[in-house]
Amino acid sequence: MTMRLLLIAGLLWTCAAHAVTPLKVTQFAPGLYVHRGQDDVATRANKGDIANIGFIVGRDCVAVIDTGGTAEEGRELRAAIRAVTPRPVCYVINTHMHPDHIFGNVAFAADHPQFVGSATLGEAEASHAQSYLRGLRRELGALADGSEIVPPTLTVDGTKTLDLGHRKLVLRTWKTAHTNNDLTVYDEETGTLWLADLLFVKCIPVIDGSLTGWLADIATIRQMNPRRVVPGHGPIDTPWRGALDAEEGYLMRLARDVRGSIRRGETMQHAVETIGLAERGKWRLFDIYQRRNVTAAYAELEWEG
Ligand SMILES: [Zn+2]
């Protein structure tokens, strides 16, 4: 055999050997499935599987909600859907721009769904594309292969209802909070509000949008009073009201402390080094995100009147 043929044979063997293992999912509510991501940043060990993602099955078709941190995780999610239902995937909904929620989109391209996101998602993805792809390659190496950004083909500004066949999903965009392109999904049939990263449970909330916007959104979420909630990170079996209170408490204390620091004329550096240390034992990934949160809050609150 020539070298070339050997190479082709090798490639074929690799493809055949690569059976996709379905992602582990839990039926969180009737016809609504959640995969619980690991409470971590993306590493080679966890393969970028760090967000809670999943899907909802209607009579006619399936809506995917977030697709995971790599093309491979997207394929595994697709395999998990196929293990549950043969119905086609008609919507792939992205709750926001972050890499751990979007890089699996490409695994659904051949299904020709509508890719759905906030009206501000496309631009946010485009402006972060280079740094997200570079970061993914840096953290995951070859595990990042094939991952790419697939922008929305259907956008939401305010609310939009999708019908999966006797199953309506009400999509809603929010004030800038976790990011400037947060979107939630309300499944009317089960009273489940898929909050994604507007709710972090036991993992420190990450501010990549607006602290004050997030606090306003939390008040609205509480008023909506859903039966069930799916958080973007952390355990999915924690009662949501207590989890939302904890998140709000963290954000309120952060706002109070940063405003105090600004009032006293302290530098951002000083604020970053001193604020929130009492929260340390309460939150997973505190050491990774706390300084960044203080920086974001300081930059935002410095300019308020
Ligand atoms: Zn996020």
C-alpha cells in the first residue's frame, strides 16, 4: 500500500471507531431534559463540558437549549436527543454568547434548524469570535477541533413564542445582566423557566454585562414565579427561590462594597484586592472570578450619578 492509501485507511478506521457517546441527561420535567455540566472552567479533563444544557421535546419537533463547549459535546447532545426521540431538531436556542453554551451548535447544522438568539447575540459573537476560538484552542487543544460559531438565523427582541407542536416556548430577552444578550426560555407546559446564566447555583455569578441590570432582572424573575427553574451553572435540584436569593445577596453586597470603595476614593486595584473576601467560602470558582467581578462592578458603578 502506498503511504497515501495507508493514510486514507487510517482515517477511515478513525471515523468508524469514533462512536459518539450520548451526553448524560436527566428528565427534569416531562419532555424537558437537562445535562448537568461540571462546576469548573474549561479544561482538557472536563473537555469544556461545564454548562447546564439540554432540550425540550414537542409533538412535532425538538428545541435544543445551548449546545455545550465544543463541537464534540454538541454531537454528544445530539446523540442524547436521538436516544430519546426520532423527532427532528427544529430550533437550536442559545441563551447567550459564552463559549460553553454555543460551540456545540455546529453539530446540528445538518438538521437545518433555526438557530435562535437575542437580537444582540450575533454582533456579540462576532466581536468575541477570535478570542473565544483562541481561548478554546489554548485550553482544550485538539478537543477544540471543529468547534465554530454558528450565528443566529432567528432573533428575539422582547418576546417570541416558538411552537414545537402542542408545546409553546416563550423566549424573552433581558436587560444587560450576565451579558448584553441574555435570553430565557419558558416552557408553558411544565412551568419551567430556563434561566441559563441569569442564575448561578453554588458557583459564583460571573458579571460580563451589568451588575445593576442583573439585580433588576432578578426582581422580575421572582415576580414571574415559575414552577421550576433551570440554572446555567450548578446543581439543578436546589430550590430556585433560595438560589436566586443567594445570587441576589452576592450581587447586592458587591454593589454596596464597590460603591463604598468608590465613595472613599479608593483605587480599582485596592477594591479588587479587598472586596468580597467574606464570600470566599460560599462559592465555587471564587478565586477565578471574584477579582474580575469587582473590576466589572467598579467600572460600571464609577460613572453612576
Ligand atoms: Zn455564561
